Amino acid sequence: MGARLIHHLSECGLTVRTGSNGLIVEPRNLITDPLRQFIREHKAEIVAELLAADNVEDVVEQHLEPV
């Protein structure tokens, strides 16, 4: 479900990533009150999907690096 949530935010013109202080959603001027509520309600799922995507990228990079 998380990929669908991130896709929804992307369709709204937002980029989402994790940072040292949690979830980062930009640009801030595009975050409407309904989107802010949506993000709050699904924050844990969004973060989990982003972290899972990062882990997949790490695994792929390890397999592509010369041995």
C-alpha cells in the first residue's frame, strides 16, 4: 500500500524522502490541509515503504558492484 501512497503524493507534485528528523515532504507550498492530514494518517506506512525501497536499492547496488 505504501507505494500507492507515495505515488499519490507524487501525483500532487510532492517529493517524499526520509531524513534525520523523519519524513521530509517538499515543496511545502504544495502541501494543502487535506494532504497534510493524509500524510499524518499514513506516515508510518510511507516511511516503511521509503526504507524498503532504500534497502532494495542497496541490495541491487551490491550485486552490480564488481567482485
